[in-house]
Amino acid sequence: MTIRVLLADDQALLRATLRLLIDSCDDMEVVDEATDGAQAIELTRTHRPDVVLLDVRMPGTDVLTVTSALCGDPELSAVRVLILTTSELDRDVARALAAGASGFLGTDVTADAFLEGVRTVTSGQALLSPLATRALITRFLANPTDEFRLATPEDLVALSAREREVLGRVAEGRSDTEIAERLGFDAAEVRAHIHQVRTKLGARDRAQLVVIAHQSGLLGAAPPLLTAL
């Protein structure tokens, strides 16, 4: 399967660099390029790419509005949004994750890490550094009055003990295989549990499950270092 990618960035040089990198891979292709937020929405609806690489600082329609429009559209449920950012501790990155983005990549990553990141989100996994994600949520999304709060401790009542355990492993950044090995059953059963948890909690994908796990207190209080950020 060829992974179809839409580039959304206002910097022509960066778009050209990413296009060369992506098109050099046999399993990827760039379907189009957007130079602002409104165009990113329009071209996504036209091409239905597998992944939208979305700059966190888009001109015009901002990254949160773009992410919400794409991830909130049932007809685009198969599209994954991957945020490109110069800083992992960015309020807009945190809000984009809450709105449905599948992960984020720093612009200082290596070419191999960038390409693997695209493949990761296409496969349905979340591209999230556990430490950076916890810092983001602690700093920007943990306030109960925040409009992007996705969960409270009471929301976990709907989950079985095994489902809560699986959710905790997902929030730690574990793969299906790693979770299966830890809990003693096969990866297919892990995927079934994750699907059930997503359904019960109304999460779009694994990235939103990570936000929910942190916000609901499933992983416990944040360590002092992160609290102080």
C-alpha cells in the first residue's frame, strides 16, 4: 500500500525538502501541497490522503481549527493528522492532540525518524513521546475547566479492570505487541480491547486515549518536574 501524504506548510523550502524525502520512498507519495490552513482543509477533502503533515504555525486558518475540521468530519475518519512543530511544549500542539491529531514531530528529527513517524500514524498507532506528551498535558490540558478536557476520573467507571490496564499501557506508549507480552494475551485481543475502550470513551484514536488517560488520573499525579513546567 502506498501512503498518500498531504503537505501543509507555508514554507516553500520545507515543503520541497519533505516532498523529496517522501517521494524517495517506494511506499509513500505526496498528493498535494497546501500553503495555508483553509487550503489544507480543502485539499484534504479533495484528495482524502492517509496523512496530513500539518505545520503548527499555519497562516490564516490556525492549526486547531484545521485539526478540528478534519478530525471532526466523519467522512475523513481514515485521515491522520501529524503535527510538525519546532517545540514539543507548545499549547497549540496540546490542543491539536485533544482535537484529534495522531501525534507530533519536531522539525529537528532525522530523516529516518520522520519517515518512520509517517508510517507509524498510518498504521493506526499514536506518534507520541510519553515524557513530552505528559509534559504537554500537565501544562496545557489538565485544568478541569479547559475546553479541551476529554475525561474525568468518573469516565473510567465504564471500563473493566482489564480495559483500564490496557489504556494505561497505551498511555505509556506501548505497542500492541508490547502490551500483549505484558498482559499475557495476543495482539489481536489487545486491539479488540483498545477498540472497545475507544468506543466507550468516545476517542477518535490512540492519541486521544493518551490524553484521556492522563486527564482522568489513570497514570497518577504528574512528577514534580513536569508539574513545575
